[in-house]
Amino acid sequence: MLAIAAAVVFGIYLLADLLDTNFGAPDLFNFSTMASLGLLLLALYLAGIGSGPRASSGAGSGRRFYGRRPGRG
């Protein structure tokens, strides 16, 4: 999820740069701020933060077999 957010940040900055706009705040939407935000999101994603749901150790976890189960002659 954080990788998608980083891609959105980089995409918005790219569009703002291509359209040559600063959204009324040139110091807020500069290269170093947007690059830092995008790289922070990518680093958090690579560190395993926000990578999605984990398999729980409770009931219902394990392999799912659809149709015929293997090894059941």
C-alpha cells in the first residue's frame, strides 16, 4: 500500500512539474520535499510496514485446497 502511495506522490509531482505549476506554494511542492516524501514511503514499504495483512495463527489459516485435495487417493 505504501508503494502505491509513493507512486502517487511521484506521479503528482511529475504532473505538477510537467504542467509548470506550484499550486500556490512553491516552497511546499519543490523537488526535495516530494522526493523525500516518496523515498520515505518506499523505505517504509521495503521495511515491511504497511505491506498488507499477515497470515494469522488462529483457525482458518493454512493452505487452501480447491477441488480434490492432494494425497487423498
